[in-house]
Amino acid sequence: MSLLRRTSNGLKLFGRALADSRSVDARPDWEQADPAWIKRALVHSQALPTGGWYALDASRVIGEAPRRYDVAGVPLVVWRDAQGVLAAPEACPHMGASLANARACEGKLICPWHGLPLGREGHKGWKPLRAHDDGVLCWVRLDRGAQAGELTEAPILPERPAPSRTLDAVMRIEAACEPRDVIQNRLDPWHGVHFHPHSFGTLRVIDQAEDAIIVRVAYKLIAGLAVEVDARFHCPDARTIVMTIVAGEGVGSVVETHATPIAPGRTAVIEATLATSERLGFGAAVGAAPALRPIMSWAARRLWIEDAEYAERLFTLRNGTQAHAPAQRPVVLRVVQR
């Protein structure tokens, strides 16, 4: 049943009322945020297999024109042909020209220096890597350094809502940290209300295991209105943490946060929001996706501008240097709005 009710801090909660939870910890957040538990959960996450896959960007931004991405120190060029997405070494095998500046013609990249056409069939030692498009994100697999049996045919994806009932948006931001710092940020939900008061009205941990945590959170909408949900955080692989709504409005909606290393001390955060709802009017929202995606991306961007500072601080403390202090380095953003 949908209700409109007030909380003790003056918020008006809209949507389905949640079942009463008797396991709410009444201690202040600074006492609940146990560094030992966060460390154990992080260690558990970093032992999970990745299959060799790295998230690149939103599917809808990869087209026929080549784009450069650096993944774990490897420069790549990414584009599409009639069969799908391709990812390959960014340097032309002839004399090393940047293929990110190539011209695309019938699915092939035409080297800007001497016109060598390059495509799926490769050329001598140059050949495309294994790439994957899951309909929301594009991925690349790097096989170097992988042990036998570690590589998988496709990325390890969490459960997602049905595409026909999903409104998705993707944001990409770069930060001066390592992937583990991004994961650790999300394994600390207790910072939410304090670090993001514009977005969260309340946040309480209602269940906690060694590898997952469930929080009851009130997301602020407009004019003091908020929606309260129970959300579970868990890691399906070492570079991904997923928030899944398990009770309240939008059950089954997920937010996937993928951390892709660019180079030592530099990480791309690719966050995909896949919203769903059983409400009758949600079909209209899916139909209005082009207008709603910029708003969804903006909301994710605002949170990650702040959380990038959190992750960068973790990196700084672990490495004992102030070289990448946020005040000295502007955050580089690229937000997907299509």
C-alpha cells in the first residue's frame, strides 16, 4: 500500500511502507562503521574472480567512430562494426599511429598515416581482443597475466531487471585511486547521510554479513519528499559492487559500480543504474528514457564527485603521500546522457 508519512526528522516518506525491523543498531554511525568489518569485506571482495573482464563505458556511446580507452596500462581503441563492439590495440601495427584518430569505413579503421585498413580479421600481430556488449555496458577482456581457468567467456554480471521494464543510465568518472578504494567506499554505507546530506535523509544498517550488507535508506526527492527502501550491497567480482533494492519501491532495481584501472593510481568508475518498478505508470518512464537519463546521470555524478574524494583519500592514506590530494587535482568527468 502506498502511504505518505512523516519521519522524526521531518521528511515525508512516499511509497510502500516497509516491514518493521527489530535489528536496527541505535548506536551513532561513527561507532557502527567498524573498520575491521570493512577491511574483512574488502579482503573477501578482492579474492573474487573477474574472468579477466573490465568495464569500459555505456553501450550507447560506442559507435562506428573509434574511441580510446586505457585499461590497466594498455591503450585500446574501441568501435563498432556490423557484428558488434570491437576493442583492439590503439597503435597501428605498421608504424604506431594512433587508431583513435582513424577513419571508420565499413566497420574497419583506416589508419590516418598510411591508410592501412584494420578490422576483425587483424593484421600480422595486431588483432582485436575479446569484447562484450551486455546491452547496457561494453567490456573488454585482457588475457595477459591470467592463470589457466581464470578467464570466462563473458563478464560476471549480477542479476538485472528485465530489459523491457528497465530504465538505465550510465555515468563515467575518473579518480586518483585504485579499484579497491572504490569498492571500499561502497562497503561503508554509514558515511551516506553525513557525506551526501542532499541525497539521503536517513540510513540504517538492518542486516550485516561478512560479504554483504543491507541498509534501510530514505532517498530525498523534492520538497522534503523521500522514498524509503531496503538495499543490499554485495560484490559479484573484485572490481564491482552492486546495490539491489530488495524491499520498498522499485524492488529489483540495481546500481552497478564498476572500477576499471586506467594506470597505477588512476581508476575509472563506471556506474550503471537500472531502475524498474511494478507500478503501471513506469512504462511511461521507460518511454521517456532519453529525457530522464540526463537526470539520472546527473544524480549519480553528484554523488561520485564527492565519493571520488573519499576514495582518493583512502589511496593517499595507504600510500603515505599527498600527491593526489583532491584540492590540487580537478576531477575529470564524462557523463553519459544518451
